[in-house]
Amino acid sequence: QKEVEQDPGPLSVPEGAIVSLNCTYSNSAFQYFMWYRQYSRKGPELLMYTYSSGNKEDGRFTAQVDKSSKYISLFIRDSQPSDSATYLCAIQGGGFKTIFGAGTRLFVKA
Amino acid sequence: NAGVTQTPKFQVLKTGQSMTLQCAQDMNHEYMSWYRQDPGMGLRLIHYSVGAGITDQGEVPNGYNVSRSTTEDFPLRLLSAAPSQTSVYFCASTPSGGPYEQYFGPGTRLTVT
């Protein structure tokens, strides 16, 4: 079993839709839960992160962690064509080594 | 600041050839890493360094060597290229202290024929 599972998609939505991206993980010791965004032919960039459980909001983006279910989510409100990218979840167990999900490709159609 | 730079952007090798992928950062970050990204596999850690002179293996180290003589540079050497090493390679630097955000370079697309 992989330590982090993420549906690769692709996920295609109309502009303005609410997008839900999800990952599951297997090790309850993980502490930092991150989302990276990767545009085509570019390196990933950190979008946002949460520590332990709970929600974190940044503009149109909300990251959510449910440690009891080992489930992390990223919600994008009012999605825009510029949000079209691959979104990678990533988790850390307290050290700097990071485990990445496979990434979900998102297409937002104008 | 240039951030993390990688050269070359593209490379085609024949099986058995060797080469070095260059990576440099100007943010004075302690930690540096090399990943490969393959379709459906996500980013997999090849080697990493927690400071000048200190390196360690990641998840997929076979066929690769690294060294870290300075804080700024972290080259990745392919010893004898194989078609299985066809991939996109990303270098990343990370400041010390959680949450250990990784700053990625633009990547090197490598094809081994």
C-alpha cells in the first residue's frame, strides 16, 4: 500500500465550479499536510499547508485534514481557467522528508 | 534571487552514457533534494542533503550519485544511463525548520534511448 494515495484524474469542471481534490494516507504519525500546484512543464510550488487537523483558508482555497479518517482535501471555490494545473498532496512526519501523492490533473473550462 | 536553477533543461542520452545534472540555489537553504517525476508515480526522492558534506539516499537511489561540497550546489550524476531513467528530474531546496517547504527548480527532461 502506498503511503499516500491520490486519484490522478483528470478532473474537468466548468468555470465557477467548486472543486474538491482529495488524498488518503496510511501513517498516523504525519504532521504537516501540504498542497503543491504544478503548471505544465514547471516545477511544483507550495500552495498551502496545515499542521495536524482542521481547516485552513486562503482566498478561494481551503485545505482540510481529517486525521481520524487519514483524509486530506483541497477545495477551490469559484474555479478559474488559471487554476488548471496538477495538484499534488504532500505529507511530512516531522522531518523534512516529504511524501508526495501522484497528483490530480485539473482542467477548468471557460 | 534566481531561486533554484537547473541545467540542462533537456537532454538525450544513449544507454550507457554518463552525465551530470546541475542544480544551484541562492537562498542559503540547508536542505537540498533530487526527485524524479514519472506519470502516475508522483515525485520520488532520489537523494538528499541536510548540509554541505552530508548526503543520504532516498526512495530510488540506484544508478545515481550526489555530492554537496557547497551550500549552493547539489549535482546529480547518472553513472551509466538506462532507458528506465527516462524521466523529469527536479531539484529542490528547503530551509531548515518545519514545515519544510520545498522550492523546486524548473526541471530537466531526460530521455535515454
